[in-house]
Amino acid sequence: MKSKLRALWNHPAGPKTIHFWAPTFKWGLSIANISDFSKPPETLSYPQQAVIATSGIIWSRYCFVIKPWNLNLFCVNSAMASTGFYQLARKLHHDYSAPVAPEPLPPPPAERD
């Protein structure tokens, strides 16, 4: 066990580097987006969720371009993309699948004397 902890500590993307701490703190964004699952869909923002989803996709790809590969960064960005797309789907479903209000009934004809 001690050798595994030492290997993690000395890894190029380990806790001694920004490559570890930046994605670790970025989990806060994903957790905040998950906590918004209980919000009503009408309060969600298309631009905000689109940026979260797009950013997640772009940076997930970047995780495998940089050396060393940063799996923590990949996981957090995948979570961001997933939660962003889920929130967008909730918003779209709410906005475009909302029940249509029925037309009011015409008034009854006036009674004759």
C-alpha cells in the first residue's frame, strides 16, 4: 500500500502538481450542476448549459492530447458534459413539450323569452 501511495504522490499528474488540483476543484462545477437537477426547468439557462456541455466535450478531448494523460480531468469534464446535456434536455423538453392550453369554450347561446 505504501508504494502505491508513493507512486500516486510522485506521479506527473499527482497531488504535488496543478494537474491534480485544478480538476479536483473543477468537480465543484459538476456538483453544482447536479444540485440544479431539482430546480424547475424554466429557471435553467440555455447559454449556460450549452457552455458547460461544450466545454466538457472540448476539454475531455484535450485530456488525451496532453502528456501525461490526466484521467481526473477527463472524468470531471465528462461529468460536466453529461450534466450540461441532461439540463439542456430538461429545458428543451419543458419548453417544447409543454401542454397547450385548451381554447376557451364559446359562451352558451342566450335563452329566448
